[in-house]
Amino acid sequence: MNAAPDSIRIAGIVRESIVDGRGLRFVVFGQGCPHRCPGCHNPQTHDFEGGRWVPIRQIAQEIRKNPLLQGVTFSGGEPFCQISAFAELARQVRALPGRLDLTVYSGYTYEQLLALPGASELLALCDYLVDGPFLLAERDLSLRFRGSRNQRYLDLNRSRLAGRPVPVPEQPPLSPRSYARGASLTGIQAHRS
Ligand code: SF4
């Protein structure tokens, strides 16, 4: 059995976000993405040699410092290009006091992830998935937590029980104005444009 990785290659961290899943969230942007979606807001996250290596334990300790967090989001880049590292971070978040929920973004669809070797290690630790590539032709600023209409916001716990992808029930769409206000908190928005 391989030892769990102790570091992860990241493009950046946003310590408090309200646009990357429900509630106040700590967001880890992985470095490296193979999808190259036209219109991607963060092409600097694509290079697998870019970003920086950070100890996973250091990220978990930072998360622990903020008692106001509802959850942690793994974004990118493509988190499923670093399955073992994000899975180790997920396990360390799970071991923290309280119950932070875990949301993961991916340019792969849920169905593709089910077939991707090793992806189940990370999928099984997460509560929500925003799936699919950003498609410029389907861009919609009113969508909650997504950039284009093809992307789905899935409840992974319900999906596992049902044996099919189960979307989180829709809520009233955000106005472009409120979206823009939230976006300014993060300064980085992979998977969206
Ligand atoms: S939108 Fe997301 S999946 Fe697409 S290229 Fe950008 S980081 Fe990769």
C-alpha cells in the first residue's frame, strides 16, 4: 500500500468564499488541468508544472483556525488529477472538530469520474460535486456555484444511495449583481468565466 502523500500542488487558496458552494467555505485550487475549456477564467491553473507545493497538514491546520466555516471546496485546475493528495486532505478535514462538508469541482462528468481509475477514493469522501467542463456557449451568470448550464451541482450522498446522479434542489438564481459581489471575495474562479 502506498503511503499517503504529504504535499499537494496548488494554484492558490481562498480562505473565505461564498461562491464555491453553500455557506462560508475554504477553497483549495489545485494546479494542473487537462481540459483547457475555452473561456476558462484561470488559464494559469492549467500548467502541471506551475503553482506551488504545500504541505497538506498545513492546509488542514489553516482550515481548523476558522470556526465560522461551513465547508471546504476543492477546485482547480482539476482536483481529480491529484486524487491521492486531495483524498488525504479530505481525510484530514474529516478528522477536524465539527463536520465540515466537502465540495469538489471537476471538468469530468460524474459518469466519467465513476469510470476514472482511482477517482472513487476522492469521490467517496466528498458530499457535493460540481461536474463537467465550462462551456462558453452555455455560460450563465445566474447559476448558483456553476458557470455554464451543462454543469451539475450534485448531492453525492444521495447519488450514492440512489445509484444515479441526484442534483441538489435548485434555489432562486443569483442576480448577476450579487454574483459579482461574491466573486470579488475570491479573486479566483476556476471552472467559471
Ligand atoms: S474551467 Fe475548470 S475544467 Fe475547464 S479548463 Fe478551467 S480549470 Fe479546467
